[in-house]
Amino acid sequence: MTISFKRAASSALAISLAFGLAACEGGIQGNNYSLNSVHQPVVERSNYVLDLRTSPAGLDAMEESRLNDWFDMLDLGYGDRVAIDTAVTNPAVMEDVAAIAGRYGILVADGAPVTQGYVDPGSVRVVVTRSTASVPGCPDWSGSYGFDRGNHTSAGFGCAVNSNIAAMVANPEHLLEGAEGTGETVVMSSNRAIETFRDQQPTGAAGLPQVSSSGE
């Protein structure tokens, strides 16, 4: 009896929590009194994999061509992440993959994401991770526009701004973590130009040229 009572109590508690969360969610969606949009960008990651045959000398010409054609088909570019998954690290293979990825302006990242299946011995798996950003539920015209007795924020508030940001951001990962700094600041760049200007020898340092009024 004690066990059954605890189970019933826990079930009732779970049901009450579920109803409470549903009520809170409905309140936020239906009665948003703040200036925060309920429609926020969502970032999704997709992994694309290609297994290549390797040798102690790296990738042969055929495998290099396959990898280059694959990158070209994916339209590899800024924001994509390239990683290598292999059981045995081969520096020659790393250099070959990095050289081909470098043609597209991409550096090979450290560590590869977990993918389905396993890498066969004597092969290397190249993983391209691509992120996309979207705003689910936008545009939202469910709200009635006009006189609002409750003074709520409209249901579609923020859809235009957030959808444009999601569409225009070059690297969707920056919506999650932001861009990391390189250590080079605007102040450092401007100071270098100012120091160059100050260190330059004045044009009149050698004295004024001798000019004769007689024309000789």
C-alpha cells in the first residue's frame, strides 16, 4: 500500500507540474506584456561525412579529387566547420585535407563530432558541420490587430527583426556564442597608423631649396 500510494502521489505531482508548465507557456504566448519577442532564432547543425582511402603518404590524386569535388558540391564557405575523424592520426593525410580545405578559406578544426557508423581501417572520415538559423512560427498573424484591452504585445512582435538577423548572419553559430576576438583591436590599428605618421621625417627637414630670382 505504501508503494502504490507513493506512485500515485508522484503521478499526481507530475500531472500538476505538466498543467502548470502548460499554463505558463500559454500565458507567455497569449499574454506577452514585455518587449521581448516570443519568436527567437533557432540554430540547427547538420553533419555531412565523406570517407576517403588513405596511405602512409596521404591521399592519392583520385581521393584528393573526390574531396575537392565534394567540397565544391557542398559550396563550402565561411561558417562551415571541417574536421577529421580517424582512428590513427596520419600527418600526411591531415596536411592533404587541410590544403584542399584551405582553397575554400577553411581551417581544419580540432576534434570531430560524433557521427553514425565507424571509420574503416585505412580510411579517414572528413566531417563538414553546417549550421542554419531560422525563426519557427514566423510570420505570426494569429493576433488581432486593433484595439487591445489588455495592452499585450502583438503575437508577431519581433518576427521581422529576428527573421532578418537569422537570414543575414554570416555564421549562425555567432547567435549562440558570438564571435571570438583575434586580439587585434581598432585602437591598436589606429595607433599604428598614428605612430607611422609621427615617425615620418618632415618634408622641410632638409632645408628650403635655393631659388634665384635672376633666372640663372
